[in-house]
Amino acid sequence: MEIGSIYEAAGPFGDAEAAYRTAALLDAAKPLEEAQRWEDAEVLYRQALQSGSPKQRRFALKKIEELAAIRDSFWQEQVVPTWDASLKALLSTGLLVVYVALFVLLGTLLRSIFRKKHRDRLAIGDFGSMNGGRQPGDSFGETLKFLHERMTAHYRRRIIVGETGKMPVLLDASPSDFLDLITEATDSLVPFGEWLARVTHQPGYAISGWTEPTPQSIKIFARLQHNGKTVHQWLRIYRLRDWFGSEQDLAYEVLLRLKEYTDVHAA
Amino acid sequence: MSMQLETRNREAFELVTDALEFIDRYRKTRDVARLGEASNRLAQATKKDPCYFRAWYYDALVDDLSGRPQQAVEKLKQLLNQSSLLTDEVRYNLGLAEYHRYSHDALRRAIHEFMHVLTSAKDRSLQLRAQAGLAQAYAMHMIPQEHDKPNLEQIQQYHNLAIGSVSQIFQELEASWPRRLLRPSKSPMDSSTAVEIRWTAHNAKGMALMYYSDYLPQIEDLEDAPGRKRQAATAEVALSELTHAEAIQARDWANWCDLASAQMRLAYYRSESDRFHKTLELLQYVIEQLRPGYAFAIYEKGRALRLLGEHKKAIECFNAALAVPPDQRDVSERRVTAERQRAALQDKSFP
């Protein structure tokens, strides 16, 4: 600016105008340099190099050399990009951790709520054959469910009979209407729906097991559990021709054990 | 023989489940044939497993429902201490079966059993059922053993006890919601139990007022005309209570007999022959449909006919009632014979 004023006073107004312009460029480059926008600052210094007074050109050249030194330095070459990348990765990982933590927390909370809500509920497994395919014994789960219905009717509270104990209510393994609704809305929600169905399925009582048929006999294993702990288990082998007669007897034995166990715990 | 509450025999269990379904159907339809089916299944179940407590217990209840309280009492007495889980229930049903025998001795035993349940049962709904049974037993106890030698003091005392019990029941059933919210019950009552208790309470109140009206002029020391007027007014309230019970639970044979008895009293107090015919219609329905051949209903029909002046038909009814075995009659031989004698003498007085 000072040089521009000298030119202006002496009469060469063209030189004065160029000096003013270059001074403006140098002023504009300074904040860019402070903001570490090295390339933008260098462009302005190069423009000043072409149009400024000798003093201004010397100043611009000096600045260009300084900027080149900075840009070539190890810090700017290696550390800063690495730091930026790490920061981005850290941020993404942090977000992921937060998401996972939220899901774990939500899962734990839902499990706890539904475990309490379903503490008197019963789940009956499907007793599918270990050999795969449709085999005798596959229907044992259905037989258990049928007898459970009979026993529920039997032990229902009646006025003339009064309270005679209760059978745990059967917990439906299929997802609820609400889950059906959200999974039907969009395919992307299917995994979420499955996860929700899994965490909310928390029966207090469970009867599970398997069957293993051979051409002559059928081996059956059934386990009664309460809150994950085994109350009783059965491992029986029946001749195939006796199985159809014994299936309901075994189902009754299992459910009666459950009834007696719940009576003691209710008392 | 040591009883087991549950059976290991699935077939016995299935038979008892079928029997319970028949009992449920009886309660809905009042079709006594269902009780026969239930009884048949229970007999088979006790053969399959003679130690199956529930089979014997339900068999006793079916006996009582079928009008065989004597057999029910015998079975229930044997079962009384066989299952710690159901002791109070068994005792309550023993009280009910004793009540259904209607004699003064049996009523005293019923009162004893109901009192026991009231003090020992933890289930509030069972306590209330016992209290309702107690109200009925008190009311029934108001009938003097000999109609011409009533113990007025005792009638007044049992009337007060019956009405007091009914008031307590209604107070409990109609407890306001803030009270129920502040003192929630550990064993909340289901609606069908509440209906049953309400029915019993209305029936008991109806009976208590009806039997009180019989000796009201003597108890309250009233002259003939005002005495008769008060008797009619009291019988009217009794009829209203019994009609209320009918509205709650329709076609119960015991309540129908009581409705007929209340109509008979009103007919007598107001000298309304139409009401006598209404009485006869109600009793005929019990004898033909609700409890076929029920001796007490035949006896009561005889009484209505005697008051109506149809003494010959009345005597036929009393003879028919006496032909029924005493354990199924629900009315003593002495009482029927006395009524027959009054009919023979063309006596039209009441009670």
C-alpha cells in the first residue's frame, strides 16, 4: 500500500494501480495461509509475483518458497492425512460400538422384560427327528400340545370345584402380528424382526428334545426346563409297534411332572 | 388306601376330564342327563385308578348336584384329610352337601363346616362362598321342626344371622374401586364365582324373609289385619329377592322351588287364586324338567293344593312324596304325614 501511495504521488498511476492490486492479493493470501489452505495461498502469491513491484515480488517469492517447504515437510506429507483417516475410522468405529451397545442393551432389556412377563409360560419344541425327513416320533410335540390343551381344560377354575392349580399357558413360538406387520413393510426389517422375535421369546418353562427312529424302535429324549435349568429328563426306547400306544402316555407323564412342579413352586 | 391328588393313569385322567366337561355342560343347560354321563365317566375313572383323589372328589360333587347329598357327604368325609391342597374346598362342599339334606341336624353340621372354612381358607372367594352357604343354612334353619310349635326366638335369631351374612357379602362384592385398588386381593375373584356368590346371597335373603313372614305376626306381636299386611309385604320382598336370583342364574331347581313357595305365601296372604296356579306351574316345571320327580317339589305342590282347597289332589301329592326313598326326599316323613293329615281334615290354614 505504501509503494502504491509513492507511485500515486509521483505520477505513474498505472504502476500505482498494480501495486494496490498486488497488495490486496498479498493481504488475501495471509488468512488462507493461516487457515492452512496452502494451495489457495500459493495461487495468490504467484499472481502477486507477476504483477507487483520488485519489493512485493520478492515478498511473494519468499512466501512461495516457505509454502513449498511446509508442503514438502513430513508432517504434512504423512502425519496429517494419516491422522485425518484415523480420525474418520475412529469416528465410524465409535458409532458402530454405540449401535452395538444400544442393541445389546435393548436386547438385554427386552429379554428381562419378556422373561418376567412369560415366567409362567411354556414352550414346546418340535421334537424333529435327528435323521431328518418325516419320521415316526416327529408328531410328539403336537401330541404334547394336544394334551396340554386337555390338561388346561381339566385344571380350569370351576365354581363347584374351585381352584385346582394351573397349567402354564402355552407360548406361541410364531411371531406376533406386530412383528408380521413390521417385517411385511420392508424386506430390510426382516433380520430386525427375527432378532426381536428371538429376544421376546422367553418362556419360563420349556419342553424340548429329539427322536431317533430305527426300523424296529424309536428312541426319544425329552427335557423339562424351568428358567434354563433342567427339572427332569426322559430317555426312553420303545418298540416301533408300541410307540403309537405309548406316545400319549409319555406326553401325559411329562406334562403331569410339569403340573406337579408348578404346584410346588406356586405354593 | 392312600389317595393321590393326581393319577399316573392317563386313561383315568381322560375320563375325569370328560366328566368335568359334562359338569360344565350341565351348568350351562341344567340338563340332568349330563350329570348322569359325568357320573358314569367318574365311576370308570375310579375303577382305572382307585387311588385317584380327583375322581372320587368330583364323583361326590356330582352326587350332590344330582340330589344325592347323603352319598356326597359320606364320600366327602372320607376325602376330607386326603389332600392338603384341597382340604378347604372339600370341607366347603361337605358343608354344601349337609345343607342339601335340609334336616336341622344336617343344617347344624353345614353351619359348622362353613364356619370352619371361613376361618381356615386363605382364598377370599372361597370364604365368600362359605359365607353365602352359611346364609342359606341359617335361613333354612328358620323352618321350625313342628309348624305349630315354633321357637320364635330362634327364628328371629337365625333370620338376623342370615340377613347379616348376606349384608356382609354384598358389602364385600360391591366394595368401591378405590378400596379394591388400595387393598388388592391376592386371589382375585373371577366373574363367574362372583355371580354364583351373588345368586346364593339373593336366594338366602329371599328364603330368610319368606320363612320370617310365616311367623311374623307372633314375632312382632301384631294383630290379625296388620300382621297379614306385613306378612304379604315381607313375602313380596322375598319374591323380589328370589326373582333377582333367577335373573342372575336361571332355572336352578332349588330357587324355582323357593320362588314357588314365595308365590304360595303371597297367594295365601292376599287370597289370590291366580298366584296359587302360578305356584303350581312353577312346581310342575321342577318336577318335570329341572329335577324330575323331586319329592320336595311334589310335597310343596301338595301344600299349595291344600291351601287352594283341593284336598284330594293334595293327599295324592303327599302320598307320591312319601313313596320317594327318604334319602332323596329332602323333606321328613313326619312333615309330609302331618300335611297329609291336615289335608284330610280339610285344614286350609298356614303355616
